Amino acid sequence: MKGRIALILVVCAAWGCGGSLKEQRREGVANFDAAKASFDRGNYLDAIPDFKAFIEQFPGTDRTDDALYYLGESYIHEKDYALASAQFDRLLRDFPTSPFQADALFELARCDDLQSRPAPLDQTETERALTRYNQFADQYPSHARITEARARIQALRDRLAEKRLRTARLYFKLRQDAAAAIYLRRLLSDYPDSKWTAEASLLLAKVLARQGKKVEAVQTLKKLIASGPDGELRRKADEALRSLQASEAPR
């Protein structure tokens, strides 16, 4: 047993217990051109220590912002998004006139995006990525990556809308209709263009009907049907509307 533990400690020490073996073994050389050549070849673990050494030795040159940007990109390729974020954040903060400003802001948003979680989980990174993508879209509407940014904005908005819908479903299941209605109304107000709005409207109509607010439930269903939902949602909306209207008809 002791021999096995000793072997683990030796392996751990060799790997640095927190970084790759290759990066831990090699000292960086403060040579931007060599670092960039490694980057261009896709040798990111070679590029990283050299970019770091260059930034440390030359913190304020006209190539430091370049080094920060490519260091951040290298970390992205190695899936170390937290360290990548730190480089882009420093570039944005310390080099406000850098030609890499726009791309650094986009990549900072992308780092948050890549760390974001599915709708059932915490959405802190999603919200931060959305804020930064929106900032990018506002500041650089003609940038080459604006289409990609807008697509990610829509995808992240859909995820936040889904989060609210899931919460509303839970409250509905627990028969906490007031809370369910709050989440559904907020979803419809904040994310009217989301792919989840039709389903949210249908659930809101069910909540309202169960609360005895049948007139408002009917109005909600009619508005939903007028919006042209497809397939199963349309069938369910029609069925719910017929049921409500039948219950209101004089006997």
C-alpha cells in the first residue's frame, strides 16, 4: 500500500498536480515570434509558456496586447476557460486602444458561454455571457462575428426562458399557482421572442383556469392560437379553449 502511494506521489509531482506535463517542464522564452509560430502550428502547450514569459518581461509594449490575445486563445484551445477569460479581461482593461478590443470582448463572452450550464442548473455564466454578447453587439454592430454573437444571444435567451418555464412547471405541479403565474408572466414579458413562449402561454392558461380566472385564460388561449403554434401545441390549445368555453356555456 505504501509503495502504491509513493508511486502516485511521484506521478503527481511529475505532472505538476495542476497543469500539463509539457507546460510544467519547460521554461517559457520571452520571444513573441516563436510563441506565435507555435500557436500557428497548433502547438498551444508550447505557445502558452512563451506568451506568458513575453508578457511578464514586456508588460507594456505594442505587442503585449497581441500576446495576451493569443495566450487567451491558446487557453481556449486547451479548454481552460477561466485562464482564457483572465487574459481577455486584462487586454480589455489595460489596452483600451488595442485593435484586439472587439475580438477580446467577443472571446470573453464566449468563455462564459462555454462554461455555462444547461437550463436546469445555475445560470450565472449564461447571464454573464449574455451581458457580454449584448455589449459586443451594441459596440460593434458591423463586426465580422456579429451574426454569431446574435445567434448566441438568442440561444442564451432561450435557455433563460426555459429555466423560468421549468420553475413554473414545478410550482404548477405543487399547486402553487400564484408563483407559477409570476414566472410565466415574467418569461412572456422578458423573452417574447423565445421558442418557449407558446408553451408558457398554454401553461399560463391552465394556471389561470385553475385560479378561476376563466375569462383571462380564454383570452390567453386565443392570443396563443392567433400566433400560429404548430402541431401538438396547437391541438392542446384548441382543446383547452373548447373545454373552457364549454364550461362557461349556459346549461
